[in-house]
Amino acid sequence: MRKLPGGPYLPAKVPGSVYNDLLINKKMEDPFFRDNEDKAFALLESEYEYIGSFSVSQKLLGMDKVLLRFDGLDTLADIALNGRIVGKADNMHRIWEFDVTKILKKDKNELKIVFHSPIKFTAEANKKIKVDGSSDCLEGFPQLRKAHCMFGWDWGPRLPDAGIWREAKLVGIRMARIDNVYVTQKHRNDAVDLNLNVEIEKASDSIKGDFSWKASVTAPNGKATEYADSPKRIIVDKPELWWPNGYGSHPLYTVKITLLSPKGVELDTWERRIGLRTMTMHVQKDKWGESFAHEVNGVQIFAMGADYIPEDNILPRVNAKRTRRLLEQCVAANFNSVRVWGGGNYPDDSFYDICDELGLVVWQDFMFACAVYDLTEEFEKNIRAELADNIKRIRHHPSLGLWCGNNEMEMFVDQMMWVGTMKQKADYIKMYEYIFPQILKALDPETFYWPASPSSGGSFDKPNDPNRGDVHYWDVWHGNKPFSDYRNYFFRYVSEFGFQSFPAMKTVESFTLPEDRNVFSYVMERHQRNNAANGKIMNYMYQTFLYPNNLDTLIYASQLLQAEAIKYGVEHFRRNRGRCMGAVYWQLNDCWPVASWASIDYFFRWKALHYFAKRFFQPLMISCHEEGILTQNPNANHQPQIKAKIEKSFRLSVANESMADRKLTVKWELRDKTAKVLKEKSQPVKVPALTSAWLDKVEVNDIDIDDEYLSYHLYDDKELVSEGTVIFSLPKFFHWVDPKLSYTVKGDTITVKASSYAKSVEIQNRNQDLVLSDNYFDMNGGEKKIKVLSGKISALKLRSVFDIK
């Protein structure tokens, strides 16, 4: 590859990209370090040329048709083979195929691709017809079918890379090929009908004769059954059903279709794994409005997960191993779902394969977000091809829960956000409520379609209505509301809500020099893309904790703020299961090292939120609806007058997101700050499957809120399955006693000891990369054993809320 005009050639990788190749060749600095982003951005104001040479076999040259196929070109590309232009590309989300049958040679073939500047293109296009979108992005970004977040977002850099970002290959076709296979299911008593729609594409119109196929289905136990004579329906007896994580196992069947010529010669194969399940959204009017819940095999599940964004701003660095690591960490935190957000890219096949294996239901946005588009005939043709490519690629996956038209556009277009002309508003309806449903009706009518997120069903009908459809709720964070504001709402399904924190100190060190390590420094602000958000974190900090005395403590406190905020929401939503049926927080991951809403940072370091998620997403969970200072009046100047009058009470609730009725035991204690028990109670509770149950409200008006607290526990038989603590004051006013934290290590087990009440105990090693069975946990004195799942047990450091000062 080389920079045009006339730059020196450098070795290049495919799949790859301009940034990736320049980094490998040490021709650019790390764009994630300090403010190097600006230098990297300027590099994409130029064009880049890729050249490769290859030979082909005589067998390939003897095919009836040979296609040059690119699974991904980012984005504006001119493709030439042996000096002849074979085509152009203008959409990174599409699969591009070009007929090169008459151009290929046996010996040296030269492939040349020129990538044009996305920066210059969007600027020039926007001069002709302005299309607007998120102000966090480069102006004009909706002009190009490229991952929008590559132009910037309120958590990501402006690094609009280019290149051959997915595989390039030659496809030889003898007579015909299988274009795709659509497998649909009809479930009956103890059997499933697999209906096969095999789409055959002939190499040319001149090829005559009837083509046929044979099929095989391999069960999860490895037993294969063959079917001849072009079967259109296959019956699977005694099917093993696919369930989301937490509700059952995730068995996969392999379906293989082999295309046969009129003379019975094998020409092509299509092989995919499927899961036997029914999957839709349960949408039905009820006493609160209208339900909105994933329904799998007839069972309505409570969605628990987070929003997934691209894993790296330099996409060639994303691979199946890295994706598996991230998704396995979702399962480790008891997720059953993920939402693929619409401002990035459609993930690789491996992403969906892994979700199939792990039982993660995928809410799949189409790649349209926070923008308006100019719906010309050319643009419509382009997006129709984009949707067709991705629908056919993804539709067979059992993890696919629904298709969603876009992210946050119905809501904001309804408010005339970004809308420059009334045509642009009309185009919105045409795209998401006519064109997209039309394409899905033809290609995947079995999968539920939802026009936008958030939406109440479309047509600008109160798209963020808390009583219908899905909601994005941001009054906690963007609206500066206290955590307790979550309790004012009983959303049917909240698909975005979030709170920011800083990443671990070691992650901060990766992009800063020592002089940068102040949250209001230029470099720290550059790695905080949400306007004024570092100040917002500090605003919530002052409401909650004492002022941290150094950056490392500030980071710890910020992560506790984030975790407590999302916990406050999720526990409330789960307490109201049936009315609310989804809590998907923003966001799971980062695409670079940054202060953000993520629960796992760019280097896979778990923030406090991810450990909290492991607890508040566990199938059996106890939570507490308390009344105290936070829920009533946190003003310190009023406290002497209100302390005696303020309501001090708690009501415990048990959520059972499992498929079995449970007989459980709840225990609670009122304790003083040393963890000494002042009052306690134990009671049995029956919680039917897939419900939540409230216990009676308990008044504690005589409690000393600055010196006493509540601890609570849930037991399944004698096994402790969930626990927590709550104070009725604010952490900054509570009279903490030094818990004198200490630890011992034996094998892969850390035993932590505390002499008194310790809130949010953190265990870190030198590299801050430990993954533990639990972390950021509360202790009522005593000891707690923690398993080390990964990372080195070296130079451990322990702290708790006592240390925030």
C-alpha cells in the first residue's frame, strides 16, 4: 500500500486498513495516545492505493464464472484488475462482487484498489445537499455508508479509517451456486418442521437444466441424517430446543445443503448452524399500556444485558478470539442479551456464532443512527443491497432476537432534530416503515422488526413512551437527576440508560504522560468525548462521596458512582418484572481507552459496574427499596431539621428469573457501623418461576442513619445466592470505621478479612487486570473468599469507601 500521490510502497495486510498498515510499518504514532488522534485524522485527507499480485489455477480459469469478492471495503474504492476497472464501492456494510471471468490470467494477476478520502467526500457532498446528524461527529457523516462512529461519537475518536477491512477472495462458479438458504421453523408437539428455501444462482442465462440438492442435518450429539431429492421440508423429531442464557441449554444443529447439477455432480455447498426455537416480541395491550418482551419458545424472558459498540476503532484488530473473550465476559456477568448499536458496523459472522453458543439474544440495529439521510434513488438502491447482504448473512442465527431500523432517529426526527427539509422527515417514514419492512418481508419475515430504538411502534407516535415499546432514559446522567429518579418510571423495556466513569488507572496511564493525569487536563478531556462530562462526574461525586484526595481514588469513586447508578435502575426494573421486561444498559465496551459509560474498558479491565452487573443480573436476586436521605432530601443544611421527620424504611424484594418455582429464605439485620447486629429477622419466601415477590415494608424510624445500616441475604436452602447492604444516609456523611482490610492467598483463592463494615471492597493487582469471582463487594466484618479467574496475584491492594477522602 502507499499514500497517493507517489508515496513509497509499504507491506500491507488483508484484511487490514490504512491505519493498521501504517502502525505496523511504524509510519504513524499510536492514535490513541494523548492527542495523536489529530495527526491520524489528517492522514485520511489523502488517498491510498493497495496493490497485490496472485496466480490462479487452471481449474479456476475453467469455471463458467469467476467473481472477485470483497466481504468488506471501507469505503470509497476503485477496483482494477490487470489494468481494467472492474467496479467501484461506496458502502463499507456491503458485500461486493465483480465478474472477472474474462480478465483473469493464469500467471501474474495484478489487483489495484484506490481508496478515496472519506473526509473530503463528506465535506463536498454536504455542500450540495446538507444532511445533518450528531454534533459529536464530523459534519456530513450521513453522506457516506460508513460506520458513523468512525467520524466521532460522544465516546469515540474521529478516526475515519479506510481499507480492505474484511476478506478478499475469488469465487469460482461451475454452472450454478447456492446464493443463500432461508431456513424457517414450524414447531409442533415433539417435532420441528424445517422449511428450506434454497436460492440458486446460475452462472449465466445460457446454462440449462434443472438443478437439485441434497441436505443433511447433524444433531448436537453428532448424528447426521441425509435427505435426497431436493427436500423442502425436514422433520426433526424430539428436538433439543435452544434457550437464552439462564433459561436452558443452547444446542445447535448443523444444516448442510449440497447443490447438484442436472447430472448429479456436486457443485456447491451451504453449511450453517441453527438453533431450534421460536423467537418473537410479545406485544400486547395490558393495564399499563402495551407489553414489550422477548418471547422464546413461548416463554417471556426479562432481557438483561448491555449495548455493544465496535470493539476497536481500528477494525482489523477485531478478531474472533477477542470477540469471544468479550462475550464470555457478558455471560460471566449473567447477561442473556446484547444490543448491537446502529452507529457502528454489522459484526462479523463469528460474533453471531459465539452468541449462538453462549445463549445471548441479539437485538440487531441496522446501521443507521442519530442522523437524517437524503433518500435518492441511488441511496435507496445502495441501502437495499446493504440490508439484503446482512439479512441473508445473519438471519439463520438462533441468537437473532429482532431487527431494528435505527438508533434514536424516530424520537429526534419527531422533534425536528437534524431535519433541514420536510422531505427529510418524510424520507424517514419511507425508509424505516416502508422500505425496510418490504425488504424483511421478502428476506426474513419470520424475525420481528421494530422501526427504531426507542419507539412505541412507529409513525412518530410518542416514540419514547414509558408505557409502550422500548425507551432510552437519560435523566439520570444527561438530566442530572439523582439515582432515585429511576424509581419514578416503570418502563416496558429500557434499551439504553447509563452513567459514566473513568477507566482504571493503568488504562489512563496508557494514553497520558504524568503531567496529563488530572481529569480537567487537555489530554484527559480529549479522552472524554461527552461535553462537560468530567464535570458531571464531579457533580455527582460531590452529592455522594467526600472529595477524593488523588486521581486513583477519584477513579475508584467514579466507578462506584457508575455501578450504584445502574444498580439503582436495574434492581427497580427487576422488582417490577411483568410490567418492565428489559434492562439493557449503555454500554458494554469501549473502542479505545476513554472515560465512558462502558462496564469493560478497552483493555478488558472490568469496572465496578461489570461486577455489580454480575450480581444484579443473577437469576435469583434480592434487592432493597429503601427510603432515606437520598430518596427524600440530601441537602446537608436541612438535615438537622429533617432527620427526625424523614421516612426511614425498607422493603425487600426477591426476583426469580429462572424456570422453576423457588422456596427461599430471606434474612436481614440492622447493624451498627462496626457490623454488630442490633436487630435481625429471617423468613421464608415462595417465588414462582419468572416473577418477583415483595416482602412487607419495615419501618426503621429510630435508626441512627449516620451510624447504622441494613444488611440482607437470600438463601436457596443453605446456599447464600444474593446479598447486599444499604445505608439510609449518604456515603459522605456516614461515620465509617476503618475496616482494617487484609488478605491471605492460597492457590487461586484470596481470603479478605475486615474488622468492621466495609462498603464496595476493591481488590486490585499491580496491572489492574484481575478478573475475580467477585469484587467491589460489601462486608459485614469477618472474611470472604474470592476466586481468581484470570490475572496474576501480585502486589494486591485493597480499599473500600472508607478510603474515599
